[in-house]
Amino acid sequence: MTFWTYRRRDNLVGYLFVAPALLGSLAFVLFPLAMVAWYSLNEWNVLGGTFEFIGGENYARLLADEKLRDSLVATAWFAAGLVVLNLSLALLLAVLLNQKLRGTTLFRTLFFSPVLVSLVAWTLVWQLMLQPEGSVNGLLGVFGIDGPNWLRGETTAMVSVVVVQVIKNVGLNMVLFLAALQGVPAPLYEAAKIDGAGPWTRFRRITIPLISPTILLTSIITIVGSLQVFAQIAVLTQGGPGTSTTVLIYYLYQQAFQFHHFGYGATISVLLFVIVAALTLLQWRMRRKWVLHES
Amino acid sequence: MSRLLALICTALLALTACSGSAATGPKSLRMTVWTANEAHLKLLNEIAAEYRAAHPDVTEIKFDTIPADGYTTTLTTQIAGGNAPDLAWILEESAPDFVSSGALAPIRAKVEKADELVPSAIKLWEKDGELYAYPFSTSPFGLFVNTDLVKELPKTWEQAVAASAGKNLVLPDFKYQNWAVLSAIWRGWGAQAWSEDGRQCGFASPEMKDAMTFVHKAIFTDKAIPGPGTTVDFFAGNAAMAVSQISRAGALKEAKFGWTLLPLPQGPKGDYAVIGQAGVGVLKRSKNAEAAADFLGFFTNAANSAKLAQFFPPVRQSLLNAGTLAKSNPLLKPEQLQSVVIDGISKGVVKPSHQGQEELNQTIRAALDPLWKPDADIGQVLDGVCTKIKPLLERQ
């Protein structure tokens, strides 16, 4: 029997095909992940050039760190605000733009276009608009409302960051919802209508269950994305006022790159990784409950 | 398979051999700077070209601009990533971290006539009698006045705020973030961010409370200093006065309004001066540290310091006279050079800096945020700053 059986040759071809992707993720995903875990067990003084194994000390520090607690609270507020606002707005827009009316294409383009704009440019423009004498307050002034100093108040700063991010990315979820809505078979609506179901019942009983896989997808993407928001914070508030918008990833950046605590920064990224993984896993498990066809 | 392995090994060997040979063969130096100003870079390149002409083994001296915003962060990231430059400009606020960490190579032996450097101006860059960076730019704070908007020149802070009420007294670099800029004001009250040894917090002192009450009133009651989020450009003629470093005078070259430069106004404690600094040091980890230190010696010798003085005020006593400075600073009058630059450099205190400065910066910035509201409880906010930074000051 020769060594090169058909089966072996086929396998080799298969391995060769996946090799580039596998090597790529080994080098650029798994290896850095392992390194971050390793760094988190060390005290790394970049300037002094020292690298010292300290075991679980960084993790003990994590538990005692009050600023970290503030930052987790800020992260939770940001994520909750973003997910609720983004998903409901995206769904609303998708439903509205799914109507067979003139001009919907124009509006679809309009709402999607911010997705294509450079993130930093987008944020810089908003920073100008949100100044006390910026155009947002100018617009409010037309209606006789005296607008606040958006980026200097603790609550208004958080609201501003969330809204700027929602308007930037709502188009993406909107398009996903639109595609899902168009996949819902029209005869189902007709049958429901004949049975006397009103618009709200049709939406709740037909639309929502049938687009539930997309709701799952968009909520995972949005939650994971909300935990990784950085540029908006860096440009708009630098984590302030106080520490009201210092979300976890911005705190990580401060510790590692500004305060030069690279080991501790790595520890925070391990925490972030665990949180993202846990949330994704949780949603994935819950899909059996609320996604149609999955139970 | 074994042939492939052999090939990989050979390739790796070749790579390591190449990278190892750089220290002995021709050298190429890289200095990180935060200026992108063409005139600055032209001068730097001229000095470098002159050095290379006399040192053929140095094949290249590259000035690598990193934007001032986030400069130190980018620099430390380069160091962490194993891509440290050979020489680097260092901001005064990062000086304690760089000097104490052992990241920099000693340079005193390479500096020409090191004895003539103004002692107070090199203090920040010394440790145990050794010099770790050369303060190539020592720039005092002064008060720029738009003489089209202000007729009577102020002598005290009270007068300055009264004269600019409703007409803007700006602190261009403050932006309600870089609180250290306020030291240009509070020093007049005898206040300081922390004690000389860096261990005691100074924010809760009566002097600081008086000074900050004055600043708060100037913002919210007198409407002299523009409020948070409002940007007013003095250099475009939109403000009555600006507290800024004299190196900014260049921005007034084509000003369409009358202006003058005064020393910082007097506070209740009388005359004082505050300076900002920038040093240039050699990274110990550089493979060409020896050559880099040698170039630094040339870069900062008396002749080149005189050339650099047109942009960066020098710390060499032989250059600190109105006559020499006037040649390179045509925008300023001899008496301004004397009262602001020369007196400022010799008696000035450097802006606050401390080990772990960036963490202090962010902590103080966050703790001061509640102060920038009309109804702030100033005493309580300042006590709060001390509570927050005490553990950081004690950590050193």
C-alpha cells in the first residue's frame, strides 16, 4: 500500500487550504492572546526595561481597584444605553423604510452613510457641534431651549457619547434588519390579516419571531462593539468629566499606555476578554429560548 | 522536510547576523521630536548634516515627528515594542519618570561646557549629580496683551482680569484638562501642586484655595477667562490677553493687531516666573547610544545652542543676554527679552512634574472637574484632589 492514498492526499490539500488562515490566526490572534495573559502575571516597567514575574498580584489589585469599579459602572451604562437605543432605533427605521413608499432608497442611503464616514472625523465634527455655543445648542435655541454644556456634565457627557455612537452605527443594524424584514413571507401577514390581527399583533407575533435570528446577531455585535468603544471617548471626553465616561477599554489604555503599567493593563484586558466571552456565551445559550427554530 | 528546516534556519541566522552588525558598522540615528514646523526641522537637519560631514560613519540622522498630543504615549509604546529611538525629546512633565527609571544614558561628559548651564534649569534632568537629558528649550510663561483691546497694561492679576472682563483672557493650552498650566497663575499666590520633595499635596493649602477662588471668579463672575468648552484664539486677535510660553511669539509674526509681551502679572506674593521645559536625552537601550550621545554633545554645543535659540530659549549663561537673544528673536524687544526670557529662566520654577506624572495628571484632572461649574464648592473640591492623589504621592 502506498503512502499517498487518495484520502491522505485529499487531507493534505485540505490542510494546505486552511493553512494560511490558521497560521494567520495563530500569529495574530492566539499568540497575542497568550502573550497578554502572560504579561498580566508580570510587572513590566517599560522605561526601566524591567520585566518581573509577580504571579497573581495584578489580579489582587484588580479586585481592590476602586477606579476599576467606577469604570465598570460607566461601561455598563454605556453598553445598556447603546444597545437599547441602537437596536430599537435600527428596528424602527428598518420597519419604516420597509414600506413601499417613494423616497425610501434616499432615506436608506442617508441613514447608512454615517457608517462609511471615518470614525475620528465623525467624532471631531460632533465635538464641535456639542460645544456650549455649537450647532446642537443653536438648534435647541431656535425652540427656546437653553441647551447644556453637553460634554462637561456627567450625565450629558455619557448621553452625548452614546448618541454620537448610535447615529454613527445605527445604519448597519438597520440594513441587517431590513434584509431580515424582506425575508418574512408576505402570505403570513395576509393570513393574519384575514384572521383579524391588527398591525401591532402582526408585528409582535409574526415579524419579531421571524427576524429573531437577526435580533440575536445584531445584539451580539452591538454589545461586543459597545465594550470596545475607544476613539469616541478619547476624542470627546477623555474619560471625563470626573471619571464618568472612563469605560473599561479607555481605563485599560490609561493604565497601560499613559501610566506605563503594562502588566496591569494586560490584566484589565484579560478581564475585558472574560466579560465579552461570557456575554457572548450567555446570548448564545439564550438563543434556544427566544430565537425561532432554535429550540 | 529537513531541507526546508535548514533553509529556515539559514534565513533566521542571516537575519540575526544583520541586526547584530549595526553597532559596529555604519550607524543611523533616529531622534523623536514633537515639532512638525518646517523651519524647526530645517534647522535640525542642517545641524545634523554638519555633524555627518565630520562623522562619515554616521550615515543618517533622522528626525521623526510624533504629534505633541500623545507624544509620550507613542514614545513609550515604541520603547515597549522594541523600537526605541536613539535620541528623544522629553516633555518636562515626563522628566522624573524618564530620569529616575534608568531609561536614559548619562550625558554630562559629552555636553560642552556643562558648568555654564543655569543650575535651576537643569535640576529636573539631574540625578545624583549626573545629567540625563539636555534642556534644549526652556520657555518662560509670559502675558501676551492685545494692545488694540487693552490700553492700560496690567501689573497685577487683579488688573489683568479687570481689564479683560468680557474681552477674554485665554490660557491656550489649559482647555480645562492640562491643569498644570494654572501653575502660571497660582505661583503668584505662593501655591504649589505638591511640596519640594513631592510627598505632600499642596492643593488643600490656603494659598491654593485663594488662587483657585481667584481663577474661579475670573471665569464665572468676571467673565474674563472663557468658560469650559469655549475656544477663543488670542493669536487671531479675538482675546485681550493670553498666558502662554514665549516660544509662541512666532505665531504673532503676521498678527493684524498690536501686541506686547509682559512678564507674568504679580500675585499677592509679588514677582515670580514659571517655565516650561523640554529636554533631549539618549535612550540607554539604543544600539548606538555612544554615537547618539556624541551627536547630542554636538547638537547642544554653544554654537548650535545659539542657532537653536531662535526657537528654543537656551540655558547657557553665555547666551542669556539680550544682545545675543535679540539676534534670533526679532519679534521681541530687548527689554522684553530681559524681563521675560532672561529673568524668567534664571528665577523661574518649572511647571509641576512628578514621578508617575501622567497618572497624577489624569487623577487631578478628574478631581478638578467639579470645580468648573458656577456653583462649585472650591474648598471641598480642592480637599478632594488631595484625598485622591495622596496615595500616588506617597508611592514614589
